[in-house]
Amino acid sequence: YSSMYDKYKGCEKANVFGTGPSLTRAYDFDFSGDFNVICNSIVKNKNLLEHIRPDLLVFADPVFHFSPCKYAERFREDAIKVVMEYNSYCLIPYYIVPLFLAHFPELKDKTIGLPVGNDFNLPTVSDFYVKASSNILTLYMLPVAAAISGKVNILGCDGREKNETYFW
């Protein structure tokens, strides 16, 4: 975290990208020079990744990201490609870091395990935790983005398409 924090602290803007319908508007904006935070299945969208050029990838779902199922296996393959190709950092729950690095030791200097606490916090190197939350946006994305920059833009955090029936 220290390496990433020092590299990007004071960036004029931070941008966080969810996977909702408004994410398609990302192509309307230029994100170069900003601190760009992506999450979850965005790792599958090569054109969007090339446009955003992510600095941080966050993911935390125990089933879709860390389980032995084929979907999670493929997700991890895509996530590793993103971290390596864009020289991004990867932020995951602190308790999964030992297992994650046992399988992907090449990500040792790029993986951040962020602990949770009871109080709201914008994590710094000396005050390193976030408040527990039930979604990736409020758990990791917003606190880290706000710790890096005083201006945070949000795109793709507007739910799902009206016709989508998946439980999320």
C-alpha cells in the first residue's frame, strides 16, 4: 500500500469504475493522468481496460474471485493479466493474501491486503484499514480513491440493466 499510496497521493482526480450500465459512457472521457480504480469483471473487457488504463484493481467476492470454481479460476487469470499488463496494483481482503500469493508469487509487490475495522477511515500508510461494508464500492473503492485524491469521479455504479434478472 505504501508504494501505491506514495506514487499516486495527491493525484488531481481519482476515478472509480463499477460494472453498471453507465460504464459504457467511459469512452466519452479521458482518464489519463488520473488514479483509476476498477473492480470485478471489468478485467474481461480489453477495449475498456485499454481506455481506462487501471492503476488499481479491487475484488473481494469469496465465490466469484477466490473459490476453486471455473469462473473464479478464469477471473484470476484475467486479473493477473491486467495487473501485469498495466503495472496495476491489486487490492483484496487481507485474510486471503497468503493463499493468493501462494498461488501467484509474481504479484508479491503488487498485492495489497486491506484490513477492516469498526470506524469509517480513508486508509493511509499509518492508519491502514477501512470500515466493513457489503459492497466493493464502499468497502474499498471509495475509501482508497478518496485517500489518494480530494476529487473522486464515479462511473458504472448505477445498478443493473432493467431487464437483468441475476440476483445482484
